[in-house]
Amino acid sequence: MATVLCHEGRLSLYCFLGGMASLVVFCSAEGFLQEESIWTKAALSMGYYILLNIIIRIRYNPRDYQIAVRAAFLGTVLSAGVIVFLYSQYQYKSFGIYTTLMALFHYTEYLGIAICNPKTLSPDSFILNHSIHYGLAAAASWIEYFIETHYFPELKTYKLLWVAGVLLCLAGESLRKVAMITASKNFSHIVQFERHNEHELVTCGVYAWMRHPSYVGWFYWSVGTQITLANPVCFVIYAIASWKFFHDRILMEEITLLNFFGEEYIEYQERVPSGLPFIRGFRVEP
């Protein structure tokens, strides 16, 4: 894959894998440390991460550094999630799964753009800074998780919830990434208000089943994270907030698509649903 990626894509992949190597450092520590404390291993892994960041800062120019440091961070977060799952107390294992899913989602957002539309790549393509609301929603889910873990630890130990959440997240993320690659150069994280010469209406593949498969995938991934965490309050909040976000986003996007493609898009709307429940999109009234 690395040979077909653009420079930024290859850079991110190498640094992501470099961050993931902290898992190898952690797991191999017991081979040469007499004290097999998890905190000793964690300190060694943190030292590796700090060293990796120093190397990245020295090695790369400012623009490449912004890509490299984010990719290395996500690789390290993914490793941390695996470590939490393998070594933590049982009630915390689901948080390890969730952490791994989060890191994988954000990194593959960047990698997906690097594959399908590299001209639009930027450090923002990791969507780590998606919005203040996105950050607050994530923080709220962590707060609920640890409060409930303290008072109702048994709530976080149901394997069926873990499995259901993971399957929903993986299905949603797979749908989103397939949609990105299918749309290719027509895909962007930002709604386009000006049509470019190469901009085409994509109606094949998953777009033949639903008009907004990338939003559908993201919606179910978002809800799936809260099933994985067994967060009943945030499950409801995420479902409502995500639905409202994509409802408004689809309205705005379809106005621009109607301006771009006119009758062709109206016919497409008639044939294919939006993909999300109770969202019709923007319709031109006869």
C-alpha cells in the first residue's frame, strides 16, 4: 500500500506504525525487567513515545511534523487501548476496546483521504479537531463511563455489549471508508459550495443503495462506541445528537448538490433514500 500512497500518506503510515510499536515495547519489557509491574512497563512505553516525538520533531519540516505527530499519537493511543484491554481489571476492558476503535477511526480518516483524494489532505484530515461539540461529547462519554464503573462496575462487564458495539462500529466504519473510496476525488470532509470541473455525481456502488453512505457509517459508528462502553445515557444522547447533526448536514449538502447537478440529482433523490432513518434531505417542491 505504501508504494501507491502520496508522500503524506506514507509518512502518516510509517509514524502510525511507529506509535503502535509502543505496544511491542510494553509487552517485551517483562523479558528484561525483573519487576513486571504494569506501571514500570507503562513508564517505559511513555519514554519510547517521548523519544519518538523528539525524533519526529528533529527529522521533519513543520508541515510534515504536523502530520507525523498526529499519526504517531494515534498509533500510541491504539496501543494503549490494546494494553488496557489485555492488562486492566475486567470492568475497564471495554474502555480499552473503545480507545482502540477511536484511534483506528481517526487514523483511517486521514489514510482514506490519502487514498481517494490526496489533493485535499491536511492535518485536519485526521478530524481530531472536528468541533468543540465533538470534543465535549467524547468527554461526556468518558465521564459517564468512569462514574458508572465506580458505582456499577458490573454494568461494564457484559461481553455481548462489547461484541455488539464492536460489530456496529466496524460495520459503520467499513461503510464510511468504502463510501470515501467509491466517491474518490469527489469526497471531501468539508461541504463544497463551488463545483469543480472534475466534480461528478456518484451513484454507483454503495451510493446506489443510499445517498449518504459516509454519514450513515459515521452515525452507526458513533452510536456503536457508546454500546461498547455500555453508556446508557450517552447512547441516547449520541443517537439524538448525531441524528440532528446529520439531518442538518444533509440538508445543507443537498442544496449544493441540487445547484450542481439539477434534475440529475432530483432523479437520484427519487430513486435512492438518504440511508438514515426519517431523514429525507432537501426536496424541491413541485
